[in-house]
Amino acid sequence: MTEATLEAQIYYRQMERWEELTEALARLQAEERALREAIFAGTFPNPKEGMNTYTLPDGRKVKGQYRINRKVEQTKAASLPTKIRNKFFRTKYELNKTAFNDGDEEELSVVYEVLTETPGLPGLDIVYPK
């Protein structure tokens, strides 16, 4: 067996194992989420925002974080009186990727002064033929 053949076999075994784990994780995540929601609802029927704690008879504690997602309607917030807007809201700068991709060298040289770039976790899918 050649080294290239062995490397190819190892590669395909890795890919098969990754596919198995990806499928298992999806199933486990769905089950974990359903159990977490059921246990939280059963333990904290009237939760308060933030941390909720319940002590079990054996002394263990169930701690549940109750979150409320709040989305700011940007255009409406911008029209609030300045005093209120400045007190309750903050500006968050995010990169406009389209403008970044279209930027010229001069503009990008300035933009790069305030950016930190690090590689992210790569995405990966296997698409089966139909």
C-alpha cells in the first residue's frame, strides 16, 4: 500500500467519522434542548428574569437562567430624544462586509487600523448526489 493510498484512507475515515458525529450532535442537541425547556418549565413555572434557583430534596440546586431577548428597532430608537437615547442605548459598530469588499486601498488602510482579524471555525457540509 502506498503512502498516498494510506493517507486517502485515513482522510475518508475522518470524513465518515465527522459525518457520524455531526448527525449524532444534531440529535443530541435537539433532545437536550427539549429536556432543558421541560425541566426549566417544571422547576420554575413563574420565572423571574435572571438567575432562578431551586433546591432539590437531596441538597442539589437547579439553577436556571431566564432570558428575555429584546431587539431595538433602530429607526425608532434614532428618533428618540437624545437624552433618552444616550441613557438607554449604545452604538455598536459592525463591519459592513459589502462595503469592505468594495473598498479601495486608501480606505482599507484606514479601516484596517481598527480591525482585528482572526480565522473562524470553518463551515463544512457533505452534499450527497441525488
